[in-house]
Amino acid sequence: MPNGVDKANLPSKTCPACHRPFAWRKKWARDWEQVVYCSGACRKKR
């Protein structure tokens, strides 16, 4: 039996810098509401 959640059912957002969708990561579990950019490069580019 697989553990966890199916990847298709994860929440996602759109990055305002590159306009690409990005999915929830376990690393962002505590601050998903504050995550805006998909990567450090997009955060710097703004």
C-alpha cells in the first residue's frame, strides 16, 4: 500500500514571476500560505 497523498491531489499555485504552476512540497508544509514564488531564482527576478 502506498503512503501519503496522490500527487494529482496536491494543492498548487501559479508563480507571479514566470507564470508557471507549482505544486505543494513537504518543505513548504508549515508556510504554504506565505509561499509566493516557485524558486529562489523567481524570487530574485520578481
